[in-house]
Amino acid sequence: MKNRVYVFIDASNMWEVQKAKKRLFDYEKVKRYLKDKFQAKELKVFYYTAYPKEGTRDYDLAGKHKFFTFLRKGLKFEVRKKALKRIHTTSSNGQAIQEKGNMDVEITIDAMFHLKKYDIAIIFSGDSDFLALVSHLKNNNKKVYIFSSKNNISEELMTGGDGYYNILKIKTDIWGKELQHRKEQ
């Protein structure tokens, strides 16, 4: 039987997996792997990310935006992005800026909004906040599979879906180039 598969990728959560592997995902390979693995008649991928606001970094952000364009135009992903929220805090150590870019609500809204369009939901995240979404999807007769890694997943989420895949142990090559640290200016 062929399936309609919707994939929800929490980019900030997957960054931890990529750091552990020391390689970046090759999203074209990831898409092909998922299509084959789940015998997808239709595969739609949503990619969620928060990015630094202009002027908050001493490096060029154009590459990030080119990557988002590649995902959208080249791979036909739905890219949901927003600028990181900057929160000024004061502690005994002085003032600091904390950045937050949580996309959990956006992922949940899309999963709920498109509920009637898919049979299988694949969530790339290890965040236990998604357990309520997983339960709701399963109660609506959806199969739900979680992709994360042992170093980055909550016990509840790992056991809450219909299956869990440790990305770091997938035998199929889904990896791209080696992760390199940004050179100091």
C-alpha cells in the first residue's frame, strides 16, 4: 500500500544530531530515504528554523538564506522560518542577551491543519513537548514515527510514537558534507 507521508523537521533540534555526527544532512538524500522507507505515494516535507536577525552576527547570513531558498525551490520543502527572539536578561554576572527560536507551535499547527492530507507523520525532533501532538495524531488514526538520536531525545517521545529511528544508526547514507567550524574573522 502506498502512503501519504508528511515530514516535520525541527531544525534546531536536528542541529544537535548533526553536531554529534560531525556531518550535515543531505536533505535530498533524506527525502529519498524517507520516500523509499515509507513507500510514500506522496511525501511533503516541512522545515522549521529560527535564524539570527541581521546585524546580530559578525558574519554574513546570506548563505543561510540561500540554503532556505534551495530547500524551498530545489527540494520543494515548505520552509517555516522566523528571526530569533532576543531577550535581555540581568543576573549577578551582568547583562546578557538570550536568543530563543522555538518552532514547536508552528510544527503543531501545521500537523493539525494538514491532518486529513496524510496517513503517516514523521517528526524529526527529540523534544518531549511533542508528546501531546503525537498522542493526538495517533488518536486520529495516524502512524507517527520519531527520528532523533539517543543523545537528543526524551524517553517519552522515543516510546510515544509508532516507531523510533536513531538517525545516527541509519545504514542508508543521508549525510552531506563534513561539519566545519566557522573561521574566526
